[in-house]
Amino acid sequence: MRQRHWNKPKFRKSLLSRYVLIIAIAFLFIPVAVPAGFILSYSVNYFFFPNIKSSSR
């Protein structure tokens, strides 16, 4: 007898849909990761090196 897969969605079988899913996750992750990296870098420099002032002179 033939097995039926009722719960499996068809879009997950497509290779194109997997690429679209990866790109969608990247578009959601990048706007969060880049500002978080800037804030983390600034806070590390602020807390670990508080006396060093950058000047253009």
C-alpha cells in the first residue's frame, strides 16, 4: 500500500524555496547584527579604555 504524507508541506521540497528562506533570514538578521556589533564595539572601547581620548591634533 502507498504511504501518504499529509503533514509535509510541498514548499520545503523545492530548492528555490530553501534559497528564498535563507535570503529572508539573512535580511532579518543583518539589520540586527550590524548595529549590535557597533554598539558592542563602542561599549567595549568605552568601558575598557575610558581615559584615551581621540583627537585630531
